[in-house]
Amino acid sequence: RRLEQKKKRLTIHIPPGVDHGSKVRVTGSGNAGPMGGPAGDLYVIVNLKPHRYFQREGSDIVCAMELSYAQAALGDDVEVPTLDGKVSLKIPPSTASHAVFRIKGKGMPHLQGYGRGDQHVQVVLEVPKNLSNREKELLAELKKLSEEKQKKEDEKQEESRQGENKDQQQQKQNQSSHAQEKEQKEAEKQSEAQESKEGGSKEEKEKSGYENAEETSNHESRTTN
């Protein structure tokens, strides 16, 4: 008996959190089984299309957002698109370019699990174009102020370094003076010990000479008698 091949379109359920290369099984939608047995299963391999704004890293979502210089310097509240719609994100003052902020629970659902990943927002400073004359004047003034501020900070750091060097030199001098005083005291102690030793030897010699003289006198007296 000749088998007849048929094609049909199926509607299948894609579970939340599937990733590129994931396999989804459709039970009983495969080829017919041998000898009239039950049909096998159909496996669908998922290929994810790239998104123009979001990038996926596991269960996390990554995106980039442009900020103006004023927003990065002064801080701001900005709206960030997520998979669930826009949310507000607070940008603190003095935010550097390429800083990353996390929005908890706004990533992809965990496959065969509970909860969701996070969304990471990387801010990028936007370089202004087609500046007006007034904008150029303000930026030039800002540049001048920044250079003056940097100069003062450099001078302050230099003064601090000089102060540290002066303190280190003073500390070395104090250590040297302390070492010299210690050596001088040690030398004086040794000198006193030497003098004490020499004085003791002198007394012993005088005592010994006195005893010898007395013994000689007694001997002479005995001889005369």
C-alpha cells in the first residue's frame, strides 16, 4: 500500500521564555507509526528574530538609551521602553557615559521556572549637532569653567603631594635624630660601664699592693727578731 503524504498547518503554543535554538515538542504530530502504530512527535526549533531595540542575554534584557549632556550632568527622570510598556527611570547627577542601570523583573520569563530576569539599561551620551550660536557660547563657557576647575584641582593635589613629601622628610629626620640619640645613649652607657670596670680594676690593684706591702713589712719584722 502506498503512503499518502499530506501537509497541514498547525497552531502550537510557544511557552514564555523560550530562547534561540529551543525545541518545542508537539505530541502526536510527527510521522505515522509503523504497522499502523501511533504517530510520532513533531519538534519545532525556535529561531528568534533580532529586535531593533532589545538584546537578550539569557533571561535578561539589555538596551541602550541616549542622554543629553545636561541630563547626564544634572540628572533626570526618563521613560524607558520595556516588554510591558514604558517605565520611569531615575538618572542621578554626574552620570557617566555607558553607565548601566538595572530595572528589576523586566526581563524575560524564566523557562520552566518562576519569575523573570532583569532589564539593563546602558546610557550613552548624545553628541549635539547643528548647534546654534548661543549653544556654542554656552558650551565654550562651560569648557572654560571646567578647565579652571581642573586647574584648581591639580594645584590642590600638587599642594597635597608637597605636604606629604614634607611630612615624610620630617618623619625621616625625626627617625634619624632618634637613632642618633639612641646610639649616643648606648655609647655613653658603654663608656660608663668601661669606666666602672676600669675603676674596679684600679681599686683591686691598690688593695693588692697594700696587702703585698703589709706582708713584706711583717716578713721583715719577723726576720729582725
